[in-house]
Amino acid sequence: MSQKDSNVVLEPYQLDHLKFQKIIFWILQILQGNVESGIKGSFLKKFIAPGFMIIVIFTNVLNAFCDIEGDPVIVITSSLLVFVSICQVFCKVIVIIYFSENIQEIINWIGLLHVDTSWTTLGVFMKERFEVSLRYLRIVTMTIYRLGLLAAEFMALTFFLKGILLFRMPFLLLSMQYVWQTIAFNIAMSFYISTEFVLMFFGFYFVAIFNIFLDSIKLMNNEKFIKLSKCHLRNYHKKHLQIMQKLKDFDRIFFLVKTIQTGSCLPLIVGAFYQIVLYPNIIVTYVMLFGIISQLFEICLLGEYFHCKIEEIFRTLYVTKWYEMSQEDKMILLMMMRMTTNPFSLKAAGMYEINMMAFVGVIKFCFSFCVLLLALV
């Protein structure tokens, strides 16, 4: 949905979508360096955002070659937790920059759905579905934004008070090292919030789109609706193909992010559990553990939702009054049901399904491994 469309359609939920869309495009521009940076050439501009992340990662790695100040276990464990977490964010930044055009295509497709009159003519409550998703998207993103910035400042202050350095910038005095550490935490958290906003945007909108499509299918339970509209399923089939194609595009774009995030969560959770058992009074470890588990929960919940909704499409199609439809519509209905017999699911490395069962399994494994590690030590 373009700005021109927003001048014609004055529905509040459509205008709210435009605001979120502008934020997404602004984030993409920032990550690609399309700002007044004074650097010529779009290729070089794309290295600005990753460059900041590389500096942060470099100063974190450099700390490993310096004398440890403070408790060695706390310093080493915290440094590893921070290093892996920042690498996760760096991966998201690279993926979003590389697939920026594909991301914009999906966003534009979502915008077109807001002005698609075919949903409205079917009597589907498109407005209500989008409004609910926008409401929750606003709540979740604002929560991540506020808690993220608060967590960055809290970690920087905690490590400063304990005299622990996790980031070291060469040739800086000790007092300035803590200033750089605060800057590094804020840089990493800013990129984390930005990338999470992009992922949340797609997650909540795919939720709304699936619900709208299911609402349209449920209309076929009405015999009067079938007879009056003649219920040609070509439009349904077309929309189904579009949704599945965009969902596969989303899965392809964030394939590396899913794999790295789910794989790296194992050592992160184990390390956080281990440090909590040894030093239960260090609150900053609980903050890091909450952030790690929440990221894993987010992606597992999204995978679970996609899988369940596609299975629900099959069940909803099955209970429609197909016997009242024309022969052509019956054949299209069978094709749509055949598409849902192998439900789509998010997978890590293309092999391991990402769902709530995987989330529970990872937490149980990490807890058991931590107990075993403590028993051996």
C-alpha cells in the first residue's frame, strides 16, 4: 500500500499499517547505509552497519587477550554469552541487508492486502483481524524497545560497578574503556531491537493473513453463500498460493537466522544456567537468560503457529459443504486440500522442526546438561 493509497483509504488500521511500513523501510535504509553519510556508492554504504557490529565484536574478542579483571568465571562466561548474542544480531543484520529487496516485496504484498476489496466482498472481517494484529504488534515492539534499552544500560552499569570489562578498545585509558563498553552495549542493543522489529512485523501480519483466509473458507459452510456467489474457488486457490509462496519466501530469507539462532541458543542457555547456579546473586545473568529464552520462544511459537494454521486450513476445507459446489469448484477444493497434506513448518538447517515441542526439548536438554556438568565439576 503506497502513500497515494493512504490518501484515498482513510481506515485507521490502514493508516497504522503505513506507519509501521515506514518504520520498516527506515530500518532497511539505516542498515543499508542509505542516509546522509557522505559516502558515495551503494556498495560501500552497505558496510556501515556491519562495520559497527564488527568493531563491537572485535573489541569483545580483544578482551580475551588481556588480563582478566574480576572473577575469572564471571568474566569468561559473561564474555562468551555476550559474544554469541552479538554474533546472532550480526547475522540478522547481514541477512536483512542482503535480502532487503525480497523483504520489501513481501512488505508491499502485505500492503496490497489492506486495499484488496475481494476480501471485503466475501464478508470477511479483514479490518478486525488487522486491527488485532496491529494492536499486539504495537504492544510487543514497544515492550522490546523499552526493555531492550533498559537491559543495555543495566548490564553496562552492573559490569562497571563490578569492575568487569567485556569490551576493550585499543589505546584507551581504563576509565574510557568503561565508556566504550557502554557504547558497545547500546550499539548491539539498537541493532537487536531493529532486527527484532522486522521479524515481529512479519510474524504478526502472517498471523492476521492466515486468520483472514480461514474466515473466508468458513463462509463456504453457508449453503446460501455458496449458491448466491456460485463460490468459484479460483480466487481462493489464487490467494492460497500467494500466501504459501510468501511464507516460503520468508522462510528462505531468514533460513540462516533460524539455524544460527536455534543452534547457538543451546550453549547460551547452558552457560547462563551454569553461571546462575554458581553465582545466583548476579541479576544481570538472569537478564541475559531471559533475553536468550525469549528469542528462542519467539521463533518456536511462530513455527508452531504456521504448522497449526496450515493443518487448520485442511480441516476447514474438509468440513465445508463441498457437495453443494460445482464440479469445477470440487476439483479446486481437492487441489487446495492436497497442498495442505504436507504442512509447512519452519526448520533449523532444513532438518529440525522449530515448534513448541522443540522449545521444551531444548530447555530440558540444557537444564540436564548443566546438572551433569556441575556433577562432573
